[in-house]
Amino acid sequence: MASEFELIGRYFSPATHQTRLAGGDDAALLEPRPGFALAVSTDMLVEGVHFLPGTDPEALGHKALAVNLSDLAAMGAEPRWVFLALALPAADEAWVAAFSRGLLQLASAHGVDLAGGDTTRGPRNLCLTIVGEVPVGHALRRDRARAGHDVWLSGVTGEAAAGLAMAKGTLALPPVDAVRCLERLHRPQPRVALGRALAGIAAAAIDVSDGLLADAGHIAERADVAIVIDAVRLPVSSALATLPESDRFAATVAGGDDYELCFTAEPAQRDAVQAAAATAGTPVTRIGRCEGGSGVHVLDRSGTERRLQSAGFDHFR
Amino acid sequence: MASEFELIGRYFSPATHQTRLAGGDDAALLEPRPGFALAVSTDMLVEGVHFLPGTDPEALGHKALAVNLSDLAAMGAEPRWVFLALALPAADEAWVAAFSRGLLQLASAHGVDLAGGDTTRGPRNLCLTIVGEVPVGHALRRDRARAGHDVWLSGVTGEAAAGLAMAKGTLALPPVDAVRCLERLHRPQPRVALGRALAGIAAAAIDVSDGLLADAGHIAERADVAIVIDAVRLPVSSALATLPESDRFAATVAGGDDYELCFTAEPAQRDAVQAAAATAGTPVTRIGRCEGGSGVHVLDRSGTERRLQSAGFDHFR
């Protein structure tokens, strides 16, 4: 390997406060706590596929880790270690400095060690593997949803999709709303504290990366239940207030990249869910319920299923 | 993500015999055994950098995992789970079928679960993250070598380098030797059983991927010792018997990709090392010792330092 790539790797000098041995050996050594299972997720992000050439590297470093933290949040796990493999077309020190700054700041904010990795020449490609801990038996698993469960959503959805439409030039918003939606798109804040607080209280969870309908559908399919959402209960972002109602609805139910948590819990856990949300400082809204059947169904006040119009869908999907 | 890539991902349908939850959720769930530390290593392999376009995909699947298994062997860890992220320029089903066959056969042979991963479109890139277990305190760490330790080597080195020189057309060997060297190059067998057997017996270890001198040098640097190798003790492959002595020596000390283990242990452990080697069915040779000082020094019978001639070095490096 070219020595300049090894040099570049030093920007990622592993932190070691919770890692027995990080870097400088054939493998990192981690010591998980007894009574905890490990949640592990791997994501590969390719330039030209997952992000555009010229993407701000600091925002990219943030987002690459945020997406992985969000996966662990959706398992109810505490993120502890991350491994980064990085291919770069050239040893571009300015790019690496900014990328590592974005990634390491977010890692530090969540108490995550960069425990190891690899740096090489090649078409730009980021592969992150994140490792977290969750008490044995407490993980939030998609297959644990049951008919009769409540369905909950953290925060609001649709803002990142509105930000993306703005970035593409197909949507205009008042400046204050624009700033919020673009920040949401470029610097998502994964719901790590909420996910951890819900472990052992909620049943199933998923992070909303592909849109609420699509992601709730993954729970429905995996657990073999129907998910019924009351349209009137859906929290709607004030940043979308100036949009036509049909666009607002489309952004809310089909917009991706918000990284909110959609989760199910027994009705007996309503107080516990609210207490967990308060602990995490994250608002949650009960938006529906699981029933027998399949699929995801959004009902209006009269109980009629509300369908997405494809125009709105295409706009925010 | 293009649906054909999800389809392709099914070739890697995770095995689940030692994984609580693999695939189909936001993260895999692993339950490490109490009293064990985890050894984790990540490697990224890029087409055109680490392997040539047109490389046999089955051999590539084998080698990609073998290299990672070798990293864990060098830690004394038992490999248990692997995660695979894969970028492919097209959803080439024949390629994936052969690649997954090579990878999964070796995984199965070592009792390793493919516990999760990611598949995407992009320039061909393989990123493997392997997770193994080693009893707390027993890991073979480069920084644990001490002056006075013996230095040992498993098997023989130089065969893969001879295979590479043959593949490049710069070396010819008799057919039986050629077959052996090419097999060694294309289908390395990581010393997993030996590494595990040495945990708690040996001190420092490294796998020989860049050549014995270079890799022993990593131990010397990390542990702040000198490594002195007696040339006469170095095991030499019978497959290299037809080479001029200077080339044989160069291949043995500078040839890479053999994935043997070079390790140190206290002299009081000699019997235990031999017993571990017998348990693992892997020959080991005591080739030298650690002393005060720095660097790696190969001494001839008279105690004179033997230096590599650059011609031989270039040939097999």
C-alpha cells in the first residue's frame, strides 16, 4: 500500500478509551460487558451511488456514521465501536481531514471509539461497521411486533425529503424552513438515546430511512402483521406548513432520510414509552396500531384508506 | 438500491447457527461468550489494486476470507462471525455465485457465520469485517514480545511469492512445484488452529503477509526489541529446491502472501509450543530470538548479518 495512504490513515488514529487494543496489530481487541449481546451493522457507501462527487466531506463523515448509529438505535443498542474502511482515488489530505472531523465529532458525541479500519487507493468508497451493546433479550427486533401493539414514531418525518427536493431545485421554502430541512438532510441526528431508552420497553423498531410507509412495511412483513396508521395522528413538520396538503402528506409518509424511529409496544407500556422519550429528550407520537393482516394502511378520519398520489410520491421519494 | 442487487445479496443468506439474529433487521445480534474478548479486523480489497480484473471469483472469495482469518489467527482468536460488504459494477449472478461459493466454503470449514453485510452497485470492492473470540488476557499481541523470547515460524515461506513470480511469467518451476506454489498463492490456508492453540502460550504473533523480514519488523518495532534470525534454522520449501540459493533465500525471507505465523514465546514454553503445533497439525520451527535493540537481523553460521540482494528482493517482493 502506498505510504501516503498509511499516512492518511493517521487522521483516524483510533481512540482507545474503551478499546483494549486499537490499531497497530492484526485486529482490535474489544471487551464487551457480560450480559450484553452485540449488535453489528455494516454499510458501504459508494461515490456516484450513495453520494455525489464533490459532496462536502465533513458532512459526509457525519452522515456516514449517523446512518450506522441510526441502525443501532433501531436495535435499542448502545453504540461503542466503529470500524472504517476507506478507498480514496488519491491521498487528498484536505478531504480526509474534513471527513475525519465530521465522523470523529459525531463519534465523540456518542461515546463511540474508532477502533480500527483500513485505508487504500481505489474509487471512493466508505465501509463502516458499527458494534454496539444491548442487554440480552432487550433488542428491538422487527419480528417482535404483534397484533394489538401500538405503533409510535419519534420526531417528525418529511423534512429531509423536502431538503432533498430543495437541493435538486424542485422545491422552494421560506429561508427558516429551508435551513431546517437542509440541516436535517445533511446532518441527520440519529435517535440513539431514544433507542437505548426503549430497549426492554418497546418490541419492534426500525429507523425511517426509506420513508415511513416503506420502513413500517418492513416491520409488517417481518412480523406478519398489518400496520394501521391514523393520518390525523401523524405529526407534521411546521417547516412543511407552506406546502400543499398533498405534498406535505407525501413528504411525511414517503420521504426518506429522516432517521426517526418507528416502533411498536404493548399498550400497557404507554407510560413507560413516554417516560423513555422524556429521558431521551425526544418527542414521540402514537400514530397507530398493529392488527392481523399485512401491509401498511393509512386511514383518514372516516376510516377510509388514504393512498399516496404518485405525483407527490415521486416528488418526495 | 437496485432490486437485482438485493437479489444478489441472497447468495449470502446469512448462516445462523451461532448468531442470534442475522439479516432482515437493522443489525445482526451476536452473543459472545463470557470471559472472552473480541478480536475484530476489517480489510478492503479493491479491483485493480488488490486483485486484477478477471481474477477467478471463487479463488477471490476464498482469499478474501483467508486473509481475514489469518489476521485473527495472529491474535490467537477463534473466528466466529464475518460481515461482507460488496460493491459490484453489475449484478453479475455467475460472478457472485462463484465468489460466494469460495467464501462460504472456507467459512464453513472454520465454523464461521456470515452474519450480515451489504450489497451495492459500484466499482468492484470487497470489505470484510471479521469477529472472533479469544480468552481475556490470552491474545497474541505484537507489543508483548520481550528480549529473551524465542522466535518461531509456522510452515514454510516463499511458496506464494514463487507462485506470483510464475503467474507474472518471470519464473519457471517443475510442474509439481509449480502446482504447489500457485495453490499457495491462490488458495492460502490461514493458520487458524495454530493461532488458537498458541493463545495463552505464545506472546506476540503476526501473520506473514508482506514477507518475513517486514512482518517480523512490525513486532520488533511495536515491542521495541531486535529480532535475530539464524539463517541456517529457516525452513526452506522443497518446492523452491531448483532455484539458485540467493533467490531461494530472497523468497523465504521477503516473499509475501504465505500467511504463516511468526510468533515469540518464552523459552520455558518450548514444549508447550511444540504441543500446540502438534494439536493444530502445523509444523513450527524455532528460527531465532528477541534481543535488546531494534530491527530484524538474519545471521549466517559465522554470525555475520546476511543482507538481501536487491535483485532477489525485487524478484520476490
